[in-house]
Amino acid sequence: MTVTPAPHGAAGTRIADDLRLSILSGEYEPGARIRQEELADRHGASRLPVREALRVLEGEGLVTLVANTGAWVSRLSLAECEEMYQIRERIEPLLLRYNVPLLTEGEIDELDRLATAMEATDDLEEFIGLDREFHLSSYAVAETSVLGDTVLQLWNRTQHYRRAFMRVRGSDDRSVHYEHHLLVSALRRRDAEDAERVLTGHIRRTRLELARHPEVFSD
């Protein structure tokens, strides 16, 4: 049986995409109230696609809905963020392993370019964008039924806290750049074991450093 999408489906997707980008870019802080009427006015839409968009983002962990009350940008405690990083330490290297034999030389060249660009910039937002593109691009080739979506959701849910942490610590950390270049080198050699090892340490170091800055999680 063919199911015809509801007329508001495309609008709901568009609103969800726009709101997701606004949350990930830091336009909305964790705990910020999301006013449905403002979203509807901004997109020239009714409340129905707005509610649909909010449910989508609730499923991704970016929005918290409270019945008969409203919607807020989800926030994490230090313990919750640390748990997510512990999960990332274990599953992202596996996702990378799936991609190692599939990445083309051109795609690895692009990762090398991104690593060099990160090293050259002193703009925090540019660094965060390049870093996200670098890691997610290295995971993008292999087709997975669960793993890829899970990793993306974890990245999205921890994005704000990584940005806040980088504001405190700064992006000029030579070890971060060194690890990016080590990762590119392992990918060029198609050395999945070494790539996993470098990535595991890379994520773990960020987790441990985040734990040293509990102020990132305060109101």
C-alpha cells in the first residue's frame, strides 16, 4: 500500500533541519526555551509542522518536550556527557574500521587538507566546523544500519559542550593537530588497527579534559 505523505511533511523536515543547524551552531544554548509560535512565524508555517519538527529533534536528543508546557534545547550534566564520550570511545573506532578500506585516496587527501586547515586557523568556530567535517567525513563511506546514525546523534548531543570547552581551553592544542595527522597517516597505510588506536586516544583525551572543566556544564 502506498502512503501519501501529509502536506506538512516537507515543511516539518525543513523546520527540523533549520532548527538542528541553529542548535548545533550555538544560536540556541542548552536549556533555552524554543517558542513554537516564533518558529511557525519564521517559516511561514502552521503549528503542525513545527510540532512534527520538534518531535524529530526530540528523537535525536536535541530537544526536550514537556507535555502541555513547551520545548527546550536539551542539556547534559557532566556525568551524562562523560557517559556519551565513553560510548564514543568504543563505537567510533569500530565505525572508522568499517571505512578504512573504502576511503579513496582523494577522500584521504581531503582529510589531510582539513587537518592542515585546522592547524592553520585561530578562529574557534572555523576550527569546530572543520573538526566536525574531518571526523564525520572519515565515517561517511561505509553503509551501516545503526552505527553511523548512533555516532552522529552522539556528536550532535555533545556539540555544545565541546564548543564551550574549546572557548575555555582554546583551539591551539598541538596534540590535537598531531593526532589528526597521525590518523590521516594510518588511513593512508590502510592500517585499521592504528587508526582505531589513534582515534580512541583522541576521544578519551577530550573526555578527560572536559571532566577538568565542570564549569562548562554549569548554568
